[in-house]
Amino acid sequence: MRCIGKRLCRECQTRQGERTIFEPPRLRLTVPPIPEADGISLFLDLDGTLLDLVDRPDDVVADEALRTLLLRLADRLEGRLALVSGRSIAQMDAILGPVADRLALSGSHGSEHRWRGVTAHPIRPRGLNEARERLRAFAEGRDGVLVEDKSFGVALHYRMAPDVEKEAQALADILADTLDLVVQPGKMMTELRLPGGDKGKALLMLMDRAPMQGTLPWFLGDDATDEPGFAAARSLGGAGVLVGHREPTAAIHALPDPDAVRGWLGRLAQ
């Protein structure tokens, strides 16, 4: 056994012949092999999977290396590449730049979609405006607490103020009940969003379309919101790849961090 780095000092990997085993605490997930590109469709989460999580979500911008990698993957997979994020499509466009127009996008936890330039999205619930104001009132005067307004959700981030976690989650539960919204938990954040969508439903919808139809879906993600995507991929004979660690999980493979994800994707794109 050996440590694989400061960020994952509790996680280690062992080698059995040619194969590496990545072991999050109390889980045993294998490092994903490089699948045959001609037979798969690829679904990628954004924050925490392709990009490191940051204290201020508005600061996230894709670097040129990631943009180039996504274009290479889109070409290698002949269009069978989708980004599936809790971010809105408008936010994904701002993060990715012109590259976003070359990809299939599913945003807002599977509630809005863009496929080959055509966007489909629901009506924004009225309750989100009140939820946004209530969360802003909660954040006011609390250093390090941020409100992120999305097209079909509003998130409260407390990564820089972890002591407010219980209070923030309790408020989100109350607002969800009174405003007919859904609480979407995340890493050091809680979000209120419209009900009905999830990343698994997004994957299944996209897999019904050519050229993805008939291929095996692979879904990469790091958070609880990605679990429906893992489960949907496995239901169609594909695989889920967990980035980091969590348990329980429907994923069968794991990679430690976004750097490892990019390395894996680079090999797939060759």
C-alpha cells in the first residue's frame, strides 16, 4: 500500500499485476479500464469531476486544456458526449465558452437540455424567487455564506462557513415544504430546485437518441446528485465512475480527483 497524495491521504491504491485498485474508505472500486470508444456514450459531470471544487462557484472557468480535451473527445466519440450538471445551461455556456456549442448539455439536474442547438426547458417555479430572497436574507451578515441563483434552482454555499451547515439545511427543508420545491444536497451546499428531474433521467433520455442509441453509457461524477446517473448507466449495461469517495454508491469504478479524470479521458481520446 502507498499513499497517493496529500488530497487523498486516507485513500490508497495497490497493484495486482497490471491492474490498479482504488479503495475509498470501506469501498473497493476498480480504476476504470479504457473502453472501446466505438461502443460507448460518455456522460460527464462538471464541478468536482472535470473541474476542482472552489469556494466561490462563480469563479469557475474551464481552462484551455479542458476545452481542447472535450473537443478531442467529441470527435473521437463522434458526438456521443454529454455534460450533465447541476449548473444551468447558461452557467455551463459561461464556464465552457464556444466549446459548449459542440456538446450535448443537460443542466439543472436533468431539468433542461440542449441537443444540436435546440434547447428544451421547463417553466421556472414561482417559489424559487421567494426561496432566493429567503436564502439571501440568511446569507446576509454571515461571512463566507454565498447564494447562487440558477435558472431552475437556487443554492446556498457554506464551504467557507461550515458551522452554519445544520441551520442552512433546516431552512432549506422548511422552504421546500412551503414552496413546493425539492432539496438537492451537495458538497458543503444545499440547493432548492424544481421537482421532477435528475441526472439518471437525463441519461436515459439522451440514450434514446442517435448516435447514442445502442451504445453503452459511461457516467462520471463525484456527488450524491450523480448517483441516479450511475444507476441509469448500469441499467443499460454501462458503468458509473465515482470521482473521490462516497458510500453507498451505484458506481463500480473510481478515480481520485479531476486530474485523474482528465488523464483517463485523454487516453480514451487517443
